[in-house]
Amino acid sequence: MLNKMNRLSLLLVAILILTIIIFAFKNKTKQDPSIRMQTGIVVSDLEKSFEFYTKVVGMTKVGTFHVDPDMATDAGLTDHKAIDIIDLKLTDEPGKPEYKITKIQEVKGSVINSFQPGNRYITIFVNDLKPYIKRLKEHNISLWNSKRLNFGEGGVLIFNDPDGGMIEIQGPSVK
């Protein structure tokens, strides 16, 4: 009798666990594939930043657009200042993040401190750091961490964009 009770209890527990698992998978939230992410930064020199992000970081241009002063004002973006934007990506795969470099007419200056408020720091994860090291050397870009590229199992390159924003590229250890 006790053996039958143990088997019955075990069966009931198994059914309960199976029900929980089925319920969890059935009600799992699915991510909407149409959701995309774009990040934008304001730059002081659009052409200089475009050259940097394409030739040094390895991004490709996927589009450009211009917002005239009236539209920028109506949209609440600027006070009668035009905006020019270049849309960049690291890969041509659909749905991957986009990085917009933006120049606002008549806005001058450069960020000196990468750690002030605002979007001044990006991290990019790659499978091979060697092409990035080569491009950084070709364009005489100094690394913050030139004395140590490897940290544990991974490698990291840290440097500035033309306006002082920090870029960190992480990948496998550099040999």
C-alpha cells in the first residue's frame, strides 16, 4: 500500500512539474522582431566623424537625412537649427543596432571629458581584435590601455572618437 502511495505521489509531482513547464513555455513572452535600436550622438564635425567611424571603427553607411530648421523646431529638436545625420551600422544584418552621427547647424565645440553626462561611451563586441588594432595604427589613434590589451580571457581596446567620446572594443585575447 505504501509503495502504491509513493508511486502515486511521484506521478502527481511529475504531472505538476510538467504542467508548470508547459505553462511557462506557452506563456513565454516573444520579442517583437520589428523592434530595433538606434543610438545617436551629436558631433562637432560630421565629415571627420564619418571618416573615423567608417575607416577606424569599421562601420558602414546605411543612410543619411537632413532636417531643415523649421521641421527641427516643430519636432522640438532644436531652436531653428538644421540637423544632418549619417546612419551607420557594424553589420548589414537586418534589425541590428544603428549608430547615428548627428551634426546640428552652428553647434561647435568638443567634449573633453568622456565621463560627463550624456552618451559618451560605447562598447562593441567582436570576434577578432586584429583588424581594429591594424586600423587604429594606420590612423594613429592612441589607445588608453596601450600597456595592457588582455584582461583574463578577453582583449579590449579603449580609445577616443574625434569629439572625445570613449569607444571600447572587446574580443578574444590578443596574442
